Amino acid sequence: MMRMTKSELDELVRWDDLNLGRLTLFVPLLSRELAFVLFGGAENCSEVTDKMTATMHDVLALTPEDLGRVKELLWEECNFAFEVADYGVESDEGESSLEAHLRAFGLSGPDDAFDHSEFREIQISDGFAGRYAVIKVNTGSENYISIIVKNGRIVDFDDDGTHLGWFDDDEQHAHRRRKRLLEG
């Protein structure tokens, strides 16, 4: 991947009146182009920062080899969703509710969870200690989630709108919360 300078990146970004910067780039992790949204905030208004540039490089440095982690997280999300919610799927004889839901949604493993997901955009914000990118995904279980990239590593997923500051102290914050919920 060719690294862009901050000024080169700034040339590509189109800022709106809400201080949201937009551009589309090829993402090696997903082997396709995807929209990026940069959150400028009040402090830096409509300007690409050094941290945004570094975070963009973090995301673009993720390779198809990192895709296994994405698939694992999407599979975990489908299983979690079907454990905690009832989508109205009737179980066949001898089939658990989870098995019925996975069958009805055509999901039998991480590859299916990935194939049934739609990657929407990547959001980048400066407002936290770590460098964060959030990959927005409509999942195979029909939920909208955030896959969290912190300092160049895919660390977890959480609901859309998660507070990234929680992940500054605990990269597995959402995973632990899911685990507590399932253990009830």
C-alpha cells in the first residue's frame, strides 16, 4: 500500500457543513473500495489531522490475512444475536432455537457470516487516546454493528454507536459485556 501524506489525504477529502469529511478508498482488507467518514469535530473543524492520517494508514495496512478475525467476529455476533433475541424462527424437532435461527438465516460458520454481511463505511475520529477506526457492517443476523480497529489491530465488535473511550482502558470491553449477559 502506498502511504499518503496528510496533505495528499486532505486533497481527497470533501468536508460538509457538519465537519464530516468524506472520501472513498480501496481497502485491502476487504479487497474493494469503501466510503470513509472523518469526524472533524469542533477543535479541528474541516481539517485532516496527523492522527486521522495515521489511523487511515492503520486501516489500509490491514490485509486479507486479517480477514479471519473479521469473520470470527461476525460469526460471534450472529451467535450472540440469536442467543439473546428471538427472530420468530420455529425450531424443527430436536433443533435448538440457535440452530433454527442459523438455519433460517443460511449461516453455518464464519465464512457464511461474512458472505451475508454488508460493509457500509469506515468512520475515523480523533477524540480518544487510541487511534480508532470503526467499520460499519450490516450483519448476517440483520444487525448494524461496529467492528473496532484500535491502533492498527482489529480488537472487537459492538453495537452501532458504541463509545470508543471504553476501549482505551479495555479492548475487550464489549466482549466481556456480552459474556456477562449470556452468563446471566
